[in-house]
Amino acid sequence: MDSNHHIWRVWANALHRWGLQNLVASFLEAAGPLTLIGAQAVYVGQPILRGILPEGHLSALTGMLEDDSQREEFVMYLQEET
């Protein structure tokens, strides 16, 4: 999990720049078990997404969506001030 913190920071910074941090944080908090379906969608889309996302971001995303504690920690990253 610690190895993904640098990736989470990149995501959080981008979401802050775009003004989407609160929307994404709210969605992740409210989605609960539905995030498992999102992780499965990422697994299915890996052949396409590998060309779009940097190395390691897909595994960080699926790990965060599958693990409640990682998801809660990422939400805390989003709620921090930049």
C-alpha cells in the first residue's frame, strides 16, 4: 500500500487542479461495495488502459478500489488542502 502513495498524490494533485476532489471523494465514500465492480471494469479494460495510464497506476487504482482502508486513505488525500 505504501508504494502507491506517490501515485495517489499525483491523482489528488490533478483532481485538485481540476476542482474535482470533492466530487470524487464523495463518490468513493458513497459507492462502498460498488467500487468492487469498478475494479473489475478496470481489470477488463486493462488492454486499452495500459496505453493511456503510466506504469503502476492500474494496479494502484484496482488496489484502492478493492480495499476499504486504501479507499478511505485516498479520500483523506483528496480532502487535504494542496
